[in-house]
Amino acid sequence: MNKVKSELIEWIKSLVYALIVVALIQLFIIPTMVYSISMNPTLVEKDVLILYKTNTLHRGDIVSFKSELLLSENDIKKLNPIQQVLANRNPQKNLIKRVIGLPGDSIQIKNSKVIVNGEVLIEDYLGSKTIGNIDIDEIPSGEYFLMGDNRSNSTDSRSIGTISSEKIIGKSIFRIYPISSIGKVKWKEI
């Protein structure tokens, strides 16, 4: 009987340690999947990423954030069964974009060029040219200007405005799927 009791205590300890590790991981990292082409060619549909929760963002970081946009029925059909249940509870889209402007920065977009604080950005990661015209004198404190790399196919700060730091879920740090692309997500500080 003592052997059974001892073994049961060891199992409980192991379970408690495992739960503590899972809780700590959940505090700092989050898995997510890319569902659109807005970050092509840097990220493609069905890439699975690990996000790191952080309050420190740099120009060029790739982040996921909670948007006010709602998932369509077609979007929900693309999700796995667990994600479908969660999507029905919270139908807001999480988007993935690149940080272009930081709080306090000025942003201009004209003639397909992105100008931050008076300097034209060199954006060799783009999938398509930048469209639209923007003129922001100063990004408010706690806000970020985010854009997709596939500029002709991206819903981003050009149309939905700056994004509050409170809505940012995390910074993309590692791609875990597809296996052929496993590794650190390549981003360029701009």
C-alpha cells in the first residue's frame, strides 16, 4: 500500500510540475497560424509561428494583433475544429503585420514610397508595391503603424488606423511549420 501511495504522490508531483511549466510557457509564448497572403513573401498561408509576448517593439518586427474585423464564414471553415469553437465565441480576426512606425514617428506614404521621420524606408522584403497615400505628423503614444509585406493585398494601418499596444498579442520569433521553413522568422530592423 505504501508503494502505491508513494507512486501516486510522484505522479501528482509530476503533473503539478508539468502544469507549472505549461502555465509559464503560456505567459510568454503563443502559437499562431498565418491565414492570409498579406505578409507574402515573408510569411505564407498555413505557416505556424511562435509569438513572444513583449512590450518592447522595434521597427521591422512582425507582430500579431487583435483587430476589430470579424471572421467570415469562409475564414471559420479554414480553421481546425477547436479553433472553430473558439472563433464562434470570439469572431474577431487576429492579424499579422510588420511594425513600420513607432510612437512619436511621422509617417508618409506617397508615390509608392514609405517615409518615416523624413527618411525613405528601404523595403526589400515587399511582395508588392505600396499603394495609397498617408500623412501622419506623429503616431500617438502607445500606438503603432503596421503594414503587411504584400501591400496590394493587406488590410493594415493604411485602412484601419494605428494599433494600440494593448491589442498586440506578441512578436513573431520562430516558424515551426512547414518543416522545410522551420527556424527564426527573418525580419529586418528598418
